[in-house]
Amino acid sequence: MSFLPLSEKIARLKNPSVIGLDPLPEYLPPEIAAKFSDAAEAIFEFNKGIIDAVADIAPAVKPQSAFYERLGVPGAALLKKTINYAAEAGLYVILDAKRGDIGSTAKAYADAYLGSDGYGKIDCLTVNGYLGSDGVLPFLDAAKANGKAIFMLVKTSNPSSGEFQDKLIGEKPLYRLVGEAAELWGADSVDKDGYSACGAVVGATYPAQLTELRTALPHTFFLIPGYGAQGGGAADVAPGFDKNGGGAVVNSSRGIMLAYKKRGGDFRDAARAAALEMKNDLVSVLR
């Protein structure tokens, strides 16, 4: 299995966006913060509202594991409930945990997230590819065996990513070599959409590298962070899509979750309006 289920949802909704669910207590609308004394319960209510608001217009959501782990055991339960609620709403679920380890430890992580529903109905997991093949292949094997997929870190959106990722190894930067590895490792899982089960994380904040990697990795589906609050715009992410306007999904987290602070009114209505605005923005550069 590749990213075909995600590709199909994107095509049906005509919307290549993913909504990040990275909640902090200070993100909660006052009415939710006042109603719930338990942080996990309050965040779940918030997450449900965001999911309900976007489920018919966005193909996917991306919970960031760290924002749940910080709450300890209740946070782990909150993450699973959020994942399952999103899945039941028909959304493709990308768990952004950036797991990476080697050997039996990598396999244990892979089994935990991709080999069972212990953490909920996860469709895809982000993985740190910079440990090499034995830090990635256990995840990819588990994904292929269970009809799921992975996104491997290649060129990340953070300001310091170039400190290591841009270093030349021979005539190529390190991020290019890691991207080529993703293309190679996924080669035996290319589906009818033209993409394999091994995707790549490539940031919107580096459009030149995004352009380069789209050309170099024709069978690698892209997760593009950095849109919106991190400074990337629709023109920046456009080079990440293939000639048919496919092969990529663009993430926005704070721009959707915190839309009510900018727009006012009910947080669900504000999130929906921001999600529709993002959809229209992206579609405008893909026509």
C-alpha cells in the first residue's frame, strides 16, 4: 500500500491540505477552558470541534505526538481518542512522532504505531531518516504489511535545518542523498497513483530545495510543513506538486487552530473558514 488512500481523498475533496492538531492549553477558547478542569478533557473537546469543522473539506489531520505526551498518561489516552475520532470522521490520520531508532528498537516503535491500533487508527507515521536504513526499513516494512505509509524527514522547515542537511557529501547535499534513499526504499511499493509507501517531509520554507526534490523524487509523496504561521505561502509550496497537481499534502496547524483569535466568533466556524481559505489558496496555484 502507498499513499493511494490519501491521494484519493485529496482528489475527491479537491484539497491538498492537512490540518495539524498541536494543542497547548493556551490555545483553548475561553468557553472550553472554563468548562473543563481536566486539561486532557478540555483539549479533546477542542480537537473534536476542529475535526467536526473540517472533516468534510480537508482530507487529513496530523496530531503532533509531543503536544499529547507532555500530559503524561492522560495525554497518551487523549492522543488515541483524537486519532480514532478523526478516523471515524473519515479523515486520513498522520501521526507526527518523528520516531527514529535502530534494530529491534525501531521494530518495536514500528509495531507500536503501524503494526496495531494500540495508539489508534493511524494511517501514516513520520520517521527520522537520518539514522540510515536500519532506522527506517522496520517502519517501512510495517507500513507495507499493514496498508499504511511513512513520511521520512528529508529537508525540514526549521531555520537551522541547513546546519547538517545542506552539507555537501561529494557533489550533493545530505538532504538530497536522504531523499534519494526514500525514493529507492519505496520503489517496490509504488501504487497506481505513482507514489510509494515511503514519503518525504520537505519544508515550504525552502522552495528551491522543494523544486529540486520534486524533480529528483518522482515516486515520493511529500508532506510539506511550513505553510502559514511558519512563513510559507501557496507560491512556495506549489513546486512540491507534480504536473497533475498531486503528490503532496500541505500542513497548517496554528493557522487553523487559532483562527478564532484572529477572526473572532465560534472557534469551529473560524477554523472552518481558515481551512476553506487555505484550500482556495492552494488550489489557486495548482490550476
